[in-house]
Amino acid sequence: MRTALALFACLLLTFTAGAIAAPGTAYACSCAAPPSVEDELSRKTAIFSGTVTKLVKPDKGIIDSSIDRVEVTFDVENVWKGELTKQTKVYTAIGSESCGYVQFKEGGRYLVSAYGTPERLETGMCELTKPIDEAGDALEQLGAGYEPAEGSKPGSVSAEGSGPGSGSVEGSSPGRQSAEEGVPGSEEAEGGASVWAWIGFVAAVGIGVLIFVRTRSKHKGGGQR
């Protein structure tokens, strides 16, 4: 009996470890219609082109989540909205199922459309963001643009905005919001994995206590004989 309980406990612990380590159920990101340049200039906090100089991925935790953010540092070349510095950071979800823009590579050049606050710019696959060699039409519509300011303050965008299409500072991502409203989020999947992990952990502890109690009882019984 003791051997059977020990084996069952090992199996349960294995299941628990798998539930903790495995990422949540994947849900596809579904964007609304492709954004127009006019809409992006009106809604976004910043629009610029630049080269990725550094990618910093989030630390691996007990539970991997597609909503964790990747920090992307750009050497900004040209600006169409916002007062960006030469070195600017933008954040995006690490997983495409959470609408993250996963195509960023160090050394790659991109047109970036960013929303959020001036201090923390974010982008995703539902924005105008794309490799510069695929952005010909958008670049033509955007026009000349202007140079970034010198400096390296992360995500520095003027509160008033600047240049063509200056508008709301906060910016927004309607395409991404539509996707999240229509598709179950990865946070739900992450929550489900956490619940099963805790159930498995509690059950494993309970079985361990039961084995300990039964073992002590047998030892006491043997001593009384």
C-alpha cells in the first residue's frame, strides 16, 4: 500500500510540474481591418522608422505567458509623429497569440506605429508596424517626416505631439482591442494553468502527509508488538 501511494504521489507531482511549466492554451490573435496611415497618424502616440539595436526578452518565470513584454531598443532614423529621441524603446507582447509583433530582429529596419504613454510606447501585429522594405506604400503616404532629437531617454515623446498628424498623446490600438474583445485572452489560459498547478500541489502535499502518518502508525504498531 505504501509503495502504491508513493508511486501515485510521484505521478501527481509529475503532472503538477507539467501543469506549471506548460504555457497556457494558445489563442490566435485576430486583428480588425488593416489600419490606414490616416488613422494611425490620428490615433497613435508615435510613428517612426528605425533600426533595432537591442532586444531584451522577459525572464523565464514559473509560468510562461504570451502577454509578457519584450523590450526593443531602436536607433530612430525618421519620425512622423511624436518628439522621439535618437535611442527609443518600444515594448511588444512576446507571443503572437497576444498580438505581439514577433518579427523584430536585431539589425532589422522597421516602420513602427506605437500607442500607449510617452514614457512607455507599445506596438503589435495589429498596428502599421512592419519591415521597412514592406512599407513602401505607407512611407509614400507619410511623406518626408523629420529627424529625432539627440539623446537616449526611453520612449520620449512630447506631451503635445509634433509633426504631421499630431493628436492625442495617449494613443490607442483599436485593432488590438477588437482582437482581445473577440478572442479569449492568454490571461485566462494562464489562470487555468495556475489553478491546476495549485490543485496538484495541494493534493501532492496531502498524499505526502498521508504516507508519513501511515508509516509512523506502522512503526508504532510494530514497536508495541
